[in-house]
Amino acid sequence: MMEISSNLTPPFSSFLLTGIPGLEEAHAWISIPFFCLYAIALLGNSMILFVIIRERSLHEPMYYFLSMLSASDLGLTISTMSTTLSVLWFDAREISLDGCIVQMFFLHGFALMESGVLVAMAFDRCVAICDPLRYTTILTNARITQLGVAMVIHMILLILPLVSLLKKLSFCGPNGLSHSYCYHPDVIKLSCSDTKVNSMCGLAALILSTGIDTPCIVLSYILIIHSILSIASRKEQQKVISTCASHIGAVAIFYIPLISLSLVHRYGHLAPKMAHTMMANIYLMLPPVLNPIIYSAKTAQLRKVVGKLFLAK
């Protein structure tokens, strides 16, 4: 018995983050595009928040939801930027279990918030197109505030139990994570305890967030398409569709990488580590970088205000 117990791997309380597998020597060079993308995400989303807060003409439901989307993107960016750049710049790979739990709370929390905001934006477009006369009476400032508070409460109720359960697990064996940040499915794979409850809790959180949000967005667009088809003029149809283009782009760049990353983690056991790393970085960096660009390019009123502010300076 003594011989068997001496061969057991002792438990650990910290993890090792992973940069770009196989390209460790080039991390300094790889950090340059990563830093540029983080800078674009921070500047772009901060600019949108600043413009919407400052410009009274943008104090409308659509732009309130856009400011929530930018705040969620900023949260996603900040929650992973420190560990990713630390790994690439300084090879600072070690992170404690408590640090991992805190990062997961904000990472998964802001991702869940973004999903909720995309649903709210779909509802906003649905009301604006299907029932424009009641738009201002349905989406009042008080109701938008209530929606925002409900999203935060929903996020806390789902994510807090998910990450709290990790404190009860024991971790032993290899302690290397697949990414440069802590991702819940990645962390529980390293546990030598029974993780059935954690997996069920993670699945429940996924169903109660993405599993509900996605059908809601699809239903909203079914109603929007039905309303658009009732418009006789082709030119008017195109004009109405163009008001949804930014939101459709935001939905695509958020959900496609999210679903791809989930599939890679669940079924991609034979996939190379590079595939896991690339999908993880695309999932986290694509929405915060592209959302400000898409909305600035596609929303004429926002583009006009931003241009006016820059010309004034």
C-alpha cells in the first residue's frame, strides 16, 4: 500500500497556461498582432461607449443596447488580455486555482452577457420593423434598464455556482491548460475527482443561456422576415434589411466561433493542439475587434457622430 501511494501524483493548486503550441520561440513576434488586436478592441469599444454617452441624439434603445454590447466586449477583452500577453511576453504561465476561478467568472459571465444583449438587440429590431408605431412605448428607458439588470442577475445566478463548484475538486496529474486563459471545460478535464456535477452544471448553464438565446434570435428573425415580405416595394425591403445587417454580423461572429470551440472541446480529441488554440483565440478576439467596425461602418447615424467628433478635434 505504501508503494502504491508513493507513485500517486500529488494534487496541485495551480495551472500552467499555454501560448501557441510548437511556436514558443516565436512568442515575442506573435505577441505583436495579439497586442494590436487587443488595442483595436479596447479603443473601438471605448469609442462607441464614449460617443453614445456623450451624444444625446444617440440616446435611443438601439444605441443603449449597442453600448451594452460594447461593455460586454470590453469585459471579454480585459478578462483575458493580461494572461495572454503575459504568456507571450514573459512566459508567465502559472496561474493559481483562485485566479483561474476569478478569470472564468468574468470570461464566461461577459460571454453570457453578450449572448443576452444580442437577444435584446434582436427584439429591438423585431419591434422596430414589425410594430414601429409602438416602438417607443414598448422599449422605454425604464424597460431597457430592467432588461440590463435582469441580464446581470441571470449571469450571476448561472456562472457563480458553476465556478464555485471547482473549489470542491482535486486536481492531479498534468496541470497544463490548452489555452492562455482559464476555460471551464478545459479546467475540469484536469480534475481527478468526480466531475459529473460540474459537467451537468455546465450543460445546464449552456442550455439556459445559449440554448434559449439562439431560438429567441431565430424566432425574432422569422417575424422580421415575415414582416419584410409583406412590404410591396423592393427598395423598402432592402432598406429595412440593411437596418438588421450589423446585428446579423454580430450574431454570426459571436455564435459561430462559440459553437466551433464547444465542438472542438467535446469531440475534437484527435484534433491538433493548434486547432484548439486558434479556435479559442478567434472566439474571444473576433467579436470585440469586429463589432465596433461593423456598427461604425453600417450605422450611418453613429458613423456621422464619430466623424463629427473627430473633425471637431
